[in-house]
Amino acid sequence: MQLGRLGVWSADIRQVDGPATVAAAAELEQLGYGTIWYPAGGGTRGFDIGRALLAATEAITVATGIISIWATPAEDANAAFEDLENRHPGRFLLGVGVSHGPMVDHNQPGRYQRPLENTARYLDALTAVPRERRILAALGPKMLQLARQQTIGTHPYLVTPAITARTRDQLGGGHLVAVEQGVVLETDAGRARAVAREHLKGYFTLPNYVNNWLRAGYRPEDVADGGSDRLVDDLVAWGDAAAIGERIRAQYECGADHVCVQVLGGERPVPLAQWRAIAAEVLAP
């Protein structure tokens, strides 16, 4: 399906009950963004969000980034997908992921087991969702192989351009690489890194991400004590719109088909000014 080259990844836009975020979705479409990605959470609430975003727009793709296989039963995902497809044909992409052991086990210790096997079983159970309408959040080589076999491609989160290049090499051609890219529109290094570290601090406790960074050549000291400047700068682009544009283009050059930008530290309730500035830099003719 068509995602466009540039999209937005936003947790804030989940507040679709408010007119500001509904209007923001419509403006993102007008600005030329191709896809709105949002974290769906658990249960069916995430599909209600997708339904509202689709209703507020005309043609832009809406995608979950992601639903967790542990939090949303496959039968619920099937039913919701069929409903969205009936209402807005061809516009919804189901992003699926295995989440993280510390999060899954928080309320049910020991539940997070055999992640690869359980993800494959979940994808098999998505009988109503065609292969070309699902994408897998995959970081390691075995999960990437599963993405290649059972989905349209991969939606990796918190990856550098170098990791994107490795992902493209492992996934091969003919499959979509749609990367999330955190950005801070701030030219002061201290302020920008403070925003980035605040965003990243929880992720440094999640082994899936940490192991992916270590596989990419970062050292244990890079992932300790809030992260080294090197890793923080590689994960989160900061600077003016031109600097952000350079990072997005670097992701394309390293094999990304689609980049969805997550604005950190932007205006509330949604960072429209920052989205406009990025669109003017990257999407302008």
C-alpha cells in the first residue's frame, strides 16, 4: 500500500476526541505527509483512534505503530480491520509487534515467552488482514525473517541510519522499511539532548532496544547513565529544519522507504509548527 516517503509518528494525536487533533490530522494530509502512525495500546481503543483519524481525513494512510500481540487478541484485530476496511477501503495498515519483556511481565510475570514463536502464531491468526496490509516491528534477524515471510515489511523504532542499512540488507528488496525517527527542533545542544534523554530514558531499560544498539557496534558505556552523546545524537536528530531534513535523507540513503518523524519537545497538544517546518524542508518541491 502507499505510505508516501514521509509520515508522522505521534502519541499525542491519539487524543482524537479533541477538535485540535482532528484538525491536525487533516492538516497533516494537506501538508503532504503520507501516513499517520500512532501507538495503539491494548484492547480495541487503538482501533477507535484509527477510525477517528480516518474519518478526519480523505486519503492519508493511518497505521498502528504498534499493537502488541499480548494486549490485543487476534480475533479483535481481525474484526476491527474488517470494520475499518469497510468504512475506509485501502487506508489502514496494521502494525504489529511483540513489545518487551519488562512491560508484558509487569502485571503477569513470566508471560513474555517464546517471542518469535508467539509472533508467528499471532500473524497466522490474522486471517482477515492480508499480508500487504500488515507490517511487523522487527529488530533482530529472526524477527526480520518473519517480517519478510508474513508481512509487507518492517517498522523499526529507535534506529540509526546505520542500523537502517543493516535492516535493509537483512530484509532484502521488495519489502518495506518504514523507520521511526525522533527529532528535536532545537539548535542548542544541551537543551536538545536533555529533551532526547528524557524521551529515551525508559527505553534504556528494555533489552530489545539495548541489544539492537549493541549489535550495531555501540558499547555498554553508550547505553549506561542516560546514554552517551554519541548514541543520543545518532538516535534523535536535533537542530533546525535543515538538520532534521539531513537526517531524514540519510535514512532514505541507507535503505528506508518511508520515514515517520516523531517530534519531541514540541508544542502542545500536537506539534503543528514543527510538522509544518519539517514538511517545508522535506516535502517542498
